[in-house]
Amino acid sequence: MIAKAPNSGGGPNEPILDSDPSVGSREERGERLEGTLTVTSAVALALGVVIGAGLLALPGLAYREAGPAAVYAWVIDGLIVVPLLVIFGYLGSRHPQAGGIAGFVREGFGPRAGAATETLLLGTFSLGIPAIAIVGGDYLSYLTGGGDAMASAAAAVLVLLAGTTNAAGARLSGSVQQIVSYLLVAVLCGVAVAGLTAGFSGAGSAAGSGIAPLSAWAGAVPALGLVFFAFTGWEMLSFTTEEYKNPRRDYPIAVAVSFVVVIGLYVALALAVQLLLSPDDPRISSAPIAAVLEESVGIWSGGTMAGVGVAIVVANVNGATWAASRLAFSSAREGLLPGGLARVTTGSRLPRNAVVVTTAAFLVVVAAHAAGAFSQQAMLSLAGQNFFLLYLFSVGAYLRLVRSWPARAFGLCALLPCLLVAGSFGWGLLYPAVLVVMGATAQSLRRRAHQAATGQKETAPEKGGARKDV
């Protein structure tokens, strides 16, 4: 059927094709969220989500994986992500909705593909966001001298803090995010300058392995999937587009500004780690940035940076919980999750049920990690490669939705390098494959159940949304 989708594309009355007769308009399936985000608050949200994941553990883990060639993994992934962010800016500004990537895919390929993407996202967030909290727990343990039990307990507290802040409302959560994110960016810039100065001058008590020759860049390939997790976060920002006051103008600006800040910090701090720390240093897998400041300025500064690291994770988990709860809200609104998660509070229009359930799920994963069910590196690696695949899905939706040949050529240029990198993930692709099959199957069963209940006959295969001009 054809349904009007306010704010879904080029204009308020632009129709979209909804080929699943069991699914009505978003307004029929559930409530819409209140628009509160501006450019300033959106940039802060992006910085808090992206930087926290990328800087606290991955520079050290990538260094251990690829040695002196690790810095090239950051550069390569940064180059790959640029066209993807351009595509995100396009999709988010023209299709603002709480479903984020899943909404983009649904617009392009229909409900079954959208449900498959939602399941992949749910499985990815359930590993990636708790892994970020565990990084914060490691930093707090480093700061206090506690052990593994302290780190796990601290991770759980960070998850609860993020859940509580988000349950209090989007305005409070956004204000906290804005203050913390901008202060932390200033601090990290100082750490980068101190680390690079000490590294290039030969200062510090520990000697790193330096930078591999450019001809050895291929040595960075094993770390590409791991490092790409550092470039995740913008897809989380896509789940907030329904809450922008002016998504068509503000979302692309927020993506562009945050990328410039993020890539500069990533490369600078990755270089500092390689210049100052040995690949065998035990600190590079738990608190590499604190170790950099400790080596470049002094031991007390290392303790201070561990405290800053905890604050970074607070901002990171807060923003990620915001995004994940909106995914749960949207999935419930689309019928994939229980309908109670699609309810919003009166007045503030906050999806509090989705926030509570999302927080509880993250706590379960943190507890499973503490029990030894899986390692932090495995969680980050699987989440990182899944986010990479989700970027691929977004490019596919972009190619489906645009009409001009220059836009399609641009999309293909973004798609090809992503396919090459995805081919290096190996058996790790089994996890996302299972999630995709689960989502597509659930949507097909739901469709058949609706047809059986209403007496409808099987219709033509689902089609995506109508293509729009760039």
C-alpha cells in the first residue's frame, strides 16, 4: 500500500512504498519522538559515542595485532569511512527516523530486509556497547588498583548510570553529553600533543617500535576489522535523526564536524602509542592512553588519564544507550520486538520502556563476560566487523534510493573497498549471517501469520521504497 510518511524524505507529503500489508504508517504502529537535537548537541553526541569506543583500548589492541604497521589500519579505515559518512549524511537527512540504518534499508529494500538489519543491529549493540563499558571498568580498575572483580562491577555501574540518565529524558541526557564530550576532546588533544612530543623527541622510559615503512602497509590488514570499531558511532547517530529539530540541515553538519575531530585524534594517539610503548607492554591491552600520558608526563598523570578514561566511557555508553534504546523502540514499532517497547511517556515522549530493557540486556552481557563466556577482544572484533557490514547495508540502500548516475557511481566507489575488506573477516561472518537469517525469518513468519489471520492471499515479493532524486 501507499502511505504518507511525514519527514521521511524530500517533503512532508512524499509517499513511500510499504509492501507489507501487516505494516501501516509509523504513526499507526506507534508514537513519534520529540525533536530536541541541534547541531551543537548532535556533534557532542557523535563525539561522545565515537571517541569513547575508539581511543580507550583499540590503539593498543591494534598495535599488538599488527605491530608497527598498525597506524596504517587507522589511515585505511579512515579513508574507507569518508564516502560512507557522506552516504550517511544523505540518508539521515532525507529519511529521519528512530530506526536508523534499519530504516534506511527498509526504505530501499522493504520490510524483510529491514527486519534482518534490525536483528543484526540488536546483536551488534548487545556486544559492542557492553564491551565499551568493560573498557571503562578496566580504566577504573587501573585507577584504583583493583582487580577483575572491580573492573566488572565498575562496568555494570557505568551501564546503570547511562540507563538512568537516558531514562530521565533526552534533554538531560543531551546536556550531560554536551558538557562531558567537549571537555574530554580538549583533554585528549592535550594528551596527543604530549605523547607525540615525547615520542618524537625520544623521551620516556619505554621505547616503542615506531612506524613501519609505507611499503609494509599490508601488515595492517589483520587489524582492519578491529580498528573499524573505532569508526563506529555515526551509525548510532542515525538512530537519533527523528529527534532533530532540522535533520535535513543539521545531521550532515554534525557528521562532518565530528569526523574531522575524530580522525585527527585517532591518528595522533595511535602514533603516540607506537612511539612510546612496546607491543609486549601489558598496559596496551587495558589502558594504552593512560600509559602514553604516564610515559610522556609522569606516573601521576597516568592515574589522572585513567580517570578521564572513565569519564569518556560515561559519555560513550550514555550516547550508545540512547541510540540502542531508539533501535529497540523502532523495532517494537515495526513489530519485530514486543509492542510495549514502542510506548512513550506522556509529555516528554520518551521511550522509557525501551531504555530500561536495553540497559538490562547490557547488564546481562557484562555479567556473562565476567563469568568468562567471551573475551573483550572477541566482543569488540565481532561488533566492529558487524558495524562494517551495516555500513555496507547502508550503501546498498543508498544505491537503491538515488536515481542520478553520478550518485550511483559514488555509491559503487564506496561499496567496492568495503567488499574487499569484508572478505578478510573469515569465519567471523558466521555470527552476522545467523542474525540476518533470524531477522528475515521472523519477518516472513509475521507476514504469513497476518495473512492467515486476515484471510489474505500471498502477494508479490516485497519491494523496496521508491527511488528518490539526489
